[in-house]
Amino acid sequence: MSQYGPVVLSIVGGLFVLIAGAWSLLQQGARDREIAGLQRQLAAKSDEIASLTRDSLAAVTGGESFVYLQPLRKQGRVTYFIRQTGSHPTFDVVVRVQDGTGQRVLFGPATIGTIKCGSGMDWTRPLPPWPLAPDKQLREVGWPTAYAMPWPLIFPEPPQASSTSLEFRIELAARNGITVQQLKVWPKGDRWHTASWNIDRGDTAPPRLPEDFNEAQQQDADGNRVATAPIPGAK
């Protein structure tokens, strides 16, 4: 062996060590990438399961959907109708109308049932008088075995000269929670004006109503929107 033999062997050995180290690093990198890919797949599956769970729960409870009242000017009067918004039906809807203080019940509680967009008790037709069974006190003062409670949110036009501003508190209970809507109605000239955007669902922010929501003063005699200004309370 020449005098350079040990040096050559040392260099070759070092190269083998470097190659082995590089190979090990490449394998480790491949394993890391594989693990990272599996983790991403697991996270995606977890998100998918969570989304399916939320959708399944929303399909049963109603999710973010809710019902509300909207005025319609038509046939010489302004009438409030029940409407619904959301991607899921609103189940087990019960409506109760109180005066503005919440101390006196004017209508209900009356069961509406399930509402989905235009189905159920929608805004294209008024609520009929609601048959209710009287309690013992009503029977004692001579009420019949059943009586009709008329829908109180109907305002003929033009308003009478003695008409004044009115306020109402509406409770709309459903399977996914309670919506409380405050209404204000007041005469102005030969028309009724309304303010209906005060809605509380117990969330941190008020719910967003559909863009086609119109107050009475934003409608012509046939209920078509005529106002071009932003709707008060819209975001």
C-alpha cells in the first residue's frame, strides 16, 4: 500500500459517512412529509366530521334559521305577516303578541308549526282568527267553549284621526331558541309607518334580515318596494 493509502481510505470512509447521513436525512424528510400529509388528512377528516355533525344537528334543531314579522301594505291596510329565513326549517314555532311593555298579551300563545321559506304561515296571507280554549275564569264570565282571537297587527289606511303611535313585543319561540322582536307603528298623514328591525335572539349581534325586508313606508299600495334609501337598521 502506498503512503497515500490511509488517506484515501479515510476520504472514502468519510464519503460513505456523508452519503449515509444524507440518505438518513432524506428518509427522515420523507417520513416527516408523510406524517405531515397524514396529519393534514386527519385534520380534514375531523373538519368534515364536525361539519356533518353541525349539519345533522341543524337539520334537527333548525340551526341558524329563525322567524320574524314583516309588514305588508296591501288592500288598504298594513298587516304584519310571519316570515322565515335560514337554510333549515324552523321547527315548532309558537307566536305571542304583547303590548310594548310586555305586560299584556294581545294574541297567543298560538302554535304555527314548522316554517320553511314560503311554506307554513308565510307573508302572502294573513293569520286567521285563532281558535283557543278558554280557561276557567273565562268560562265563569260566560265565554263559549271556544272563541276566536283575532290577529292584532292589522292597521287600516288611512289611519283614523285619533290614531296614535303603538308598540308591540313579539315572542317567536322555536326549537332552536326564542326570537324577540320589538315593533313600533305610527300614523303619518294617510299612511302607517313601521319600525321592525329591533330583533334579539340572545346572540352577541342582532340577526341579519333578508335584503327584501321592507318597512311599510318603503312600499306602495300593492306592497312593492319604492324606497331607494338604505333600510333603517340594515347592515
